Amino acid sequence: MDSSRETARPVRWGFTPSILMAVVLNPLNSATISVGLTILLRAFHSSSEGITWIVSGYYLGSAVAQPIMGRLGDRFGYRRFFYWGLTLVLITAILAPLSHQLWVFVGWRVVQAIGTSMVYPNAIGLVRQWQTKRLPTILGWIGMAAGIALAVGPPVGGLLIAHFGWQAIFWLNIPIAIAAGLLLAISIPHTTRPSSSVKPHEDVLGSVLFVLLMLAFLQATNKASVVASLGGLMILVVLIVVEKRHDYPTIPVRWFLRRAFTLAALITLLTNLVMYLALYGIPIFLETDRHLSVSMSGFMLLLFAATLAVASPLGGYLARSQSRRSPILLSSILLVAASLILWSQSWASLIWIGLALVLLGLSFAVTNVVLQQMFLELAPAHQSGTASGLYSLLRYVGTIASSVVLAQAFEATHTLVVLFVALTMASALSGILSVGLPVKTKRTETL
């Protein structure tokens, strides 16, 4: 039976609010902690290197967990892993504030990332299973919710830390996770997951190789280690060989044999590279070169988050149509335009920077929804969790890659030139690749 087929018993009103509250846990926890990094370093008596561990540990946990947990959700049921993810979030909300050493705190951050990463791909799987026809619309709302989380996260985190200490940013998860779990429980029938004739073997070796690959990738990017880079390349080759032989692999490398899927994957990576280059690079420039305050720099970034939140339903509207190439190409053009505006160095007025951030938000609002819809359309319906997890993995790879480019840019003699050349080249390449996308995509049952 097709697990994505809507049941005859309709879901109740609480289904969509439950999904939205659950999926914002990941971006919300990234945003709220951003204003408390210096306070955390003082609390744990750590050097600035501690920031790398706090931030990278969360991204590593998210990048590793999303495809693995999505695949397990395909295998054992989306609802089960949705609840388990919320449970891990609750556990970390209680125990992480009790940390007295940095390594313990970072460990709980990784567990928190695994919990939120259990939730996201399986939430998308639940939407495809119970609300197939409304999937593009709900994906648009998810983008809107993520934009709101990114916008309100820093000020909310600042208020909580100022009045209750850094521990409060973890306590914030408790009411959200409980409400999400209860709403899901009352909104869909408690039936067993539709049985499938497919009983795949667990891909333990592929999962282990994937984890080792991500560890090598993180080491290579953070330490510029040649040994880690070569080791990661060797692991990648072995992983490809192993996963091609497995019927239901953790990382479905056979999907990349299809041109449309490979192009969508590359565009996903590039657009996230551009977005985070801008989001991390522009504030540093504003604060160091233009001597803006942190609060003013944060206000500028609100333009991006607000545009993302407002325009994400537009992405959902475009995803409901059968057109795929046109919206992605349009978004790539917006990326190029934003990069050229930044590169023009028209810094006499902050209006130009604000316009570039608005264009970035509009572009990402469309690509985030339409590309994720493409991933789901190009993957078999019973592997919705795997497809969603793989999409999220590529986003995290783009995020981590942006940190490498930024590090090289700020070590160069002409920092701004390197930064904006990288922005423009990545934006232009995403546009070139989008030309090769199919005009329309059709649902895939086997790959």
C-alpha cells in the first residue's frame, strides 16, 4: 500500500499546527543561542574555540541525523520517530541546563540536534502520508514558520538570557515540544502504519560510513587538514560502492544517476552556500568596516528573515503548479542580482544592502519549497523521509562550506572582493544549472 495516500478519515485541525511547531525547533534553537555564545563561553570558562564546538556540534548532529532518521522513519513509521525526536528535545531541555563543563554541554547540543533531526524528515513524511494534496502549501507554511523562527529567535533568546539565564533558551523547547506531541496525538487516527511488501535490511555499514564521512568533512573544513580530506575522499568512494549495492541504502546514491535529481541537489547546495555566505559575511562586514552596532546589524538581517517568512507561501503556491524549471531559474536570477548589488560596493547607503537581503529572502523562499517538492516528487513515495533527510543534509553541507569560504575570504588581502566574487560565482552557477532542470517533474514510484 502507498504510505503517502491520504486516508479516508480526515485529519483534525491540530495536524498542521503540530507539524509547524515541531519543525521550527531546529532553526529556533540555532537562532536563540546565537546571542548567548559569549555568555556561554564565560559560563564554561572556555576560549573562543568553544564557539566552534557549540555551533559545529549542532550542525554535525543535524547533518548526520537527518538522512538516517528519515530512512528509519520510512522503515518503522513516521509517527514513532516524530515522537521519539520530541522526547529527545524534552530530555535535552531538562538536562542541558545542568551542564557545568563545555564538553557536557556540547554533547547535549548534539543530542538536541539529533532530536530535532528526527522530527523534521518524519514530519514531512507525515504530511505526505496524511495530506498529500496539501503538501506544497504546508511546505510553504513551514518555510514561513522557519523565517519567523530565524527572525524572533535572537531577540527572544536575548530576553530569556537577560531575565532567566542561558538555561532558559532550552526551557523554551518544553511547551513547544509538548504542544506539538499532544496536537499530533489528537489530530490523526492511531492506526498502524500501512503494511508494505518491502522489508529492507538495515544499512548499518552505510550509516557508519556516512557518519565517518561527515566527521572527516567537519575536520577537514575546520582544521584544513589534508589527512582528513584524503581520508574523507577514501570513505566517500567506499560509501558510494556500498550504497550502490544496497537495495535501500541510507544515502541513496542511485538517485543521483538521474540528471534532474543531481541538478536539484547541486542547486540546493549552492543556494544555501550563497545564503549563509551573505548571512554570516554581511554582518561581519557591517560591524568591522562600517562600524555598525550588533543590534543594527541584526536589524538588517531581519529584512532577510521577514522576506523569507512573508514570501514562503508564494513558494508553496508555485510548488502546487507543475512548473519546476521556471521558479528555480527566477530564484537564481534573484540570487545573481543580490550578489551583484553587494559586489557593486554601493555602500553609501544601507538601502542597497537591505535590497540585496530582501532579494535573497525572496529567492530562498521559493527555492526552499520548490526544491524540496522536487526531491519528494523524484523519490519513491515510501521513501519520503529519506528524501527529506537528504535534502536537509545538502543544505547543511552548503552551510558548512560557507564557513570555509568565509575563512578564506577574511584571510585574503582583499576580503570583500573574495567574498563577493564567491557569492556571484555560486549564484551564477546555480542559475546555469537550473536551465538543465526538467520543465515539469512527475511522481516517482521506483528508482
